[in-house]
Amino acid sequence: MRDEWGRGRVSGLEDLKMILKTTTIWASFIPLAILNGVFREKCLVPLLGQHLALPLSGISGSILFFLLTYRTLPWLGPLRRT
């Protein structure tokens, strides 16, 4: 039996696995953001002041998020075309 996208029953399990993997990756952004904020407040603000620390923290957070995403993409596996 196929669904409206032409996929079989196995795809439901594959979809659930993909949802769990992407949720795990998304949830890992939370501690990363907290660590970035702690680094900003403990290291950057005392050294550079709030005026420079905030944009630098934004840049470093963006880089961390990119690296996390880049490193976890192979774990997701190949994307299917529907």
C-alpha cells in the first residue's frame, strides 16, 4: 500500500527517524547557545565591553551553529526525492 506521495509503509518509520534526528540536532543548539552566552559574559564583555562583545558573540554563535549543522549532516543520511 502506498501513501499519497507514492511511498510504502517503510517510509513512515524513516520519517520518524528523520524527525528524531533533526529534533536532536535542533535541541543541541540550546546548550551551544548557552555556552556561547557564558563565553560572552565571562570572557568577551570584560575584555572588550558590551558594545563589541554582543556582535562578536553573534558571529561566534553563528559559526558554532554552522559547524554543528555541517558536522551532523552526514548523520542524517541522503535525502530522498519525492
